[in-house]
Amino acid sequence: MFKEVPLIEIDEIVDKAFKLAKKKALSSKKNLNEIVKEKESIRVTVAGETLAESLFKVVDRYPSFDRLPPFTRELIDIIAGIDTLRHNLGALSFAINTINSIKVEYIKNIRRAKTPQEASFLRKECYGRYISILKQIERNIKVLNKLRDKLKNLPSINPDLYTIVIAGFPNVGKSSLLKSLTNSEPEINSYPFTTKGINVSSFEYNRRKIQVVDTPGLLDREFKDRNPIELQAISALKYLAKLILFIFDPTESCGYSMEMQLKLYKEISNEFIGVSIIKIYNKADLKEWGYITDKQGIEISAQEGLNIDILKKEIEKKLIDYFEEEVYYYEKN
Ligand SMILES: Nc1nc2c(ncn2[C@@H]2O[C@H](COP(=O)(O)OP(=O)(O)O)[C@@H](O)[C@H]2O)c(=O)[nH]1
Ligand SMILES: [Mg+2]
């Protein structure tokens, strides 16, 4: 009963289908009109697809802004403006869709052409419309190219790493501490919100990479005379910072009085609520040890490498607290 039902072999049916298609195509009556129409139709198709693809490559490479880590999103917003990006990428998407519909429309028109001349004319008309769409988004393309240049140097701060941010007035020893904590020359990245580079470096703790950043121009003066971009940059740091190392220079050789430094400390601790802060008193080599009465703070000399080990222990305590749950999890499994 089922003998009439054929067995299906995919290779076989594919082979058969393609061979037949080729044969039909070859045997189809090919007058000049058909040949030209086919050629013009291919040109319209390939040109449209290639254009759309070139535009799509741009749209596609942009991440979905809503899904970015908040720090990265804020940075992109500061550098390029997410609304601006969205608007211009939207224009590109619109152009892609329009090119696709023009393509479909002209494939149809060419199929209906009565003469080879008409087919060629239609193809040229179609090319003209492709170009006019591109002209319409010329400004958007220019804007996106410019923003891309700004974004391509988006610094190598990794928002997924545990991040320690160093704060304190200029010349208190932030860069010196960064170097002695990480035993390395920091990578200097330029950001649009500060004329000075942001220094990024890292060290290993229990095979975890711990990132340390020094942000000159951001957490090194009082907030009152800050411009909106700097304020936004500071708010971006809130997403990033797990621990702040606030450096005091009690020798005041940095040029700022302890009173001013305390004021900045208070501002930062009020701004970064929920972020641990370690108070560090630097340049201890210039003063007698034990001159600081603040028992919570740690006296160090970043330059001479004094008490850096004690500071590291203190940092490790914070890391242990932070990663405790994970460690617990690993031990149990
Ligand atoms: N005596 C002494 N000088 C230091 C110490 N740490 C930094 N300095 C000096 O203070 C100045 C500013 O240091 P720097 O790390 O560039 O400070 P930043 O502006 O906060 O990054 C430099 O001249 C350093 O040599 C320290 O522990 N002791
Ligand atoms: Mg510095």
C-alpha cells in the first residue's frame, strides 16, 4: 500500500531540484530582451544588497545600549550622546529598509520591461534612487563617522572587574600609589571629560584581576565648580568603584591644607554612598611615624614603598568581604 510513497533522500532531491532548475534556465527561450532583463535585474539586486549590507555592518556593530554595563553606557553617553547615536543609527536603518524596498520594486519593474532599453533605463533609475537615499543620510553618516572616531579610543577600563578608584587632591601621591600597588606603569587613556589621561592598572588577587584607576581631574577637587560633563563622569564612576582609596597628604606639600582635604573627603564619601573607602595618609617618610591620630587611616609612603604591605592587607580584607560569597560557593562545590 505504501509502496507508492517515495523514500526521501535529501541529497537526491536537492540534486534533482538544482539540476532541473539549471536545465530549465538553459533551455528557456533566451532572446536579447530576456538576457538584458536578467542582467539588469542582477545588477539592481547585487548593488542594493551590497549597499544595505555596508550600512547594516555599521548599525550591527553598535551594541544594544540598554544592555551595556551602566558605566560603559554612561561613558558612551558622555562621549557621543546615546540619543544622538540612536537618532543617527535610526536614519541608517531607515535607509537600509528603503533600499530594500526600492530593490524589490525595481526587480519587478525590470521583469515587466518590454524592451532591453527600458530594462536598462529602469536599472539606471534604480541606481539613482539608491544614491538619493544615501544623499539623504549623508549627514547622519558624517556624524556617525565622527562619533566612531571618538568612541574607538574608549579606554580599556573593564566594567566587569572589581575596581579600586584612587581619589585625593593633586600631588598627594595618587599616581605614585597606583604604581606601587600594581608594580607597573599604568596604561594612560584619554577621556573627553578630562584633559589629563585616566590611568588604569591592575594586580592579581587569588587569580582575579583587580583593576586600579586614577582619575586625574575628576576626584581631585571640590564639586562646586564642576561642569555637567564632569558630574556625569563622576556619576559613571559610581557604577564602577567598589573601593575608594582616598589619599591625604598631611605634610600639605601638595599645596592643599588638611582642612580642604577633609572637605573633599567628606564630599566624596557623601557622593559614593555604599562604597568602601580606605583613608590613606601619604608621605609618611617626611614626618614622624604615628603623627596621625586617625586610627582608621593607614600611614604610608607611596614613594618609599613604606607600609604598602599593610595597605594591601587592608585592601585584601575588602576583597575577601566582597568575594566571600563566591569563595563559599567554590568551597561547597
Ligand atoms: N616624600 C614623598 N613624596 C611623595 C610621596 N608620594 C608622592 N610623592 C611626591 O609627590 C608629588 C606628587 O606625586 P603624584 O604621585 O604625581 O601625585 P598625584 O598628583 O596625586 O598623582 C611627586 O613629586 C611625588 O614624588 C611620598 O610618599 N613621599
Ligand atoms: Mg597623578
